[in-house]
Amino acid sequence: MEHRGTDAAWAPVPHARFALAPPRRFLLPAVLLLLAEEPAYGYHLAKGLEELRFGRVDRPSVYRALAQLERDGLVEAWSDAPKAGQARRVYGLTEDGQRALRAWMGVVKQERDCLDQVLRRYVATGTIDAALAEAEGGWAAVTGLPWSPVSSTSRIERRRAHLRPKPPLGCVCDDAARTDWSATSATPAVFCIDPERSVVLIEARSSVGPITFGAVGVTGQLEVTVEDGTVRAESVRSAHLEIEVGHLRSGNALYDAELLRRIDARRHPTVTLDLRSCRSAGAIGRYHVEGEITFHGSTRLLDGTVEVSVTPAGKVVVSGEQVIDIRDFDIDSPTVLMLRIYPDVVVQLHIESVPGPLPAPVEG
């Protein structure tokens, strides 16, 4: 079987434009797949291709593909008995078409492996945008690092490194080079959390390996004082965060449904965190915090260490992680079929906040 036009599709062009588009090169195997399910009319195939998310597919392109496949002996056509009007042509696979489809599925598997590798390399860049994309897309099943039965420290640290803000290339990161964003004023200011740049990742251990749930859209606000490019620990007056549990995704619909059922997301749709105290943890940018977390209708005390930085643009960036036992919140360890999820989970949080109210979203 010959696939025409592939080389031309990858030929360089004088003015390439970036465009988000689904793959186009699998039109022929997609038609073979639909015909392997059942014989069909040409116009039915056009609808089936749209359901496979190949973008807009018109009937002429479908009939051209059918004609090519028929010439190659992979598809055969016959006329059905018309109930009224003209007879219609029904298409089905030949034996050669079945073998060609099997070979194409091997190509699809290779393409899938390559695309999975692209996702893993993107997550490994360590940028906050990569962590946001992983949470939004539920990529954990693809990008998750192998689980070590001996120790999870290296995996947690690698994941945590993804959430740490990184300085721009060529930046000299010392106290003298910092932008003194609040030099003109050391009065407390309210910082609103940017939900589009804030993410929570919940990493659970299971009998088959790690499962990561992620959610973008943390909301809330902080009231702190920024002075000389840092947040003064004694100046942190309040902090309130909210997370919609319905936004948590792992990339596996079965796991997601079981999670939402166990935590009774309809009755308890929100997790809230409220700060009670904050003090310096010694190193610059590290703080020991204590607060309350309300989850599944239960409120518990929580303490840990976070990293806080101030960007030259005036954003306050907070990241940290904490191990939580879900049984403390009256939640049983979930089980899905033969899968068991252990009760101790690692919660990783990254939030970015801006001074004053957030700008209104641009419509359209």
C-alpha cells in the first residue's frame, strides 16, 4: 500500500505558520478502520471520521480516498437494493484491506509512542506551563515517572522541581540583582491568585504504580508585605485558597469517577486552606506555615514548609508539598476493580498571585 503526499506535507515552506490542527496523514487507515467495524456508505464515513477528531472532513475527500483504496484492492464496493430512487454504493474491506489495516495499526502505535515521548520531554522541561498542561490534559498516565518500591524521594523531588519558578536565561540571581519591586512602599498589599497560573497535583501510590491527579484553577488571595524583593514572614497577615475538586483529572476516566465518588464531590465540592501563622525557615525564600485545611467536610490542622519568591513584575509565587493521609478526612482508600490506592498522598501546590484585583478576562 502506498500513502501519497506524506513527503510534500513535510516539505519546508517559505513562510510557515503555526497552527493547531489534528493529524491529517491517517485518513486512509481511518477509513479502513471504520469499514472494519462495518460496511458503510461514503457519506456515513464522513461523519465517522469527524467523530475520530480528524478535523473537518468533506465528502469529496472521503470519496477520493475510497477510490484510491478501491484501486489498490483494499476496498470493494457493491450496490444495495434501493427502496426508492437510485441504488447506493456500499463499501467494505477486502482481505488485503484487513492486512493493510493491521500494518497501519503498527504505524499508529509507533506514532503514539513518539508523541508520548514528546509529552514526556515537555513535562521534563520543568516549566510551570508544562505542569499546568499536564494537569489540564490529564497526562499522568503517559508522562508519569516510574514508581520506585524502595523510595519515592527522587520522584517527588523531580516533580517538585517542575513547580519551582526558574530565573530567565542569563539572570544573575543574587540579592544585588533583584528588582526592588516594593521599595517605594512596605505597606501590606492584597495579592489575588491567578487561577490560570496556579495548579495542584495530588500524587497517590497504588498497587500498580503512581497515579497523579491534577487541577488548574486555584483561587483565593494573600495579604503580605513585599520589601526588597522578598516577602517579610512576620508581615503575612492572611491567606485563603480554594480548589474545586471536580477539576481534578488523572487522564483515566475510571480513576476520576472513583475519586469523585469517594470524596463525595457533590456534597463537598471545594477544598479550602486558611493560613494561621508564618515564620522564616532560615534560608531566604523558605517559610514555615501553619494553617487549616477543610476537605470532605472535615477541618484539620496542617503545617509544612513552602518556598516563596517575588518576580520582577511583582508576582508572589508560592510552591510546596505535603504528605496527607486521606483517612484523617474520613475517606476510605479507593479501590477500582483489583486496583488499590494507598491512603498517604503527596499534595504539591504552585500558585502565582498578582497585586490587586485580577484583570477581567477578554471575551471572544
